[in-house]
Amino acid sequence: MSDIPVQPKTNHRALVAVVIGLGALFVIAVVATVVGVTLKLGSHAPSRAEALTLPRDARIVAIESQQGRLILHLRGPAGDEIDIVDTADGHLVARIRAGN
């Protein structure tokens, strides 16, 4: 065997450069994907839900949910009441009280 180093031909050099360039682009794409997913998952703003206070001595009789809404049927000493709460931010949409 001969100890003469083999010099890559011009075509081989171009091929090596293309492979290295594509490998670098692949690494950049993977890093960008990981960073994008991390930012997307971590970007949820903390909810500013309001505390819904039930009337004194009120009981929850029934709970129903619809798209984006939570409907509470309450019964207390002042009579029956229905509270409709927005599930996205927790604010009270409507309060319906039975007239006495």
C-alpha cells in the first residue's frame, strides 16, 4: 500500500460543501423548531379570573356548561338565582334572580 495522500477532486469538494451546508441548515431548523414550540407553550398569559362570590347561605343546585360558559343554578334564602360565567376569563356575564 502506498502512503500517498489522496487529494479530493473538485467534484468531491463541492459535494462535501453541500453536505456540510445541508447539515448546518438541518441543525438550525431543529433549534428553531424547539425554540418556537417552547415559546408557544410558555406564552399563555396568566388568567385574570375574577373570584365569583356566592351569596351568603346559597347552595349550588345544578351546574351546566356550554361552549365558553358555565351556568350555575343557586338557591339561597333570598330565592333562586342563575349565574352565567365566561370560562375564558372568569367574569360574570349575567345574573338572573327570581322575583319574590
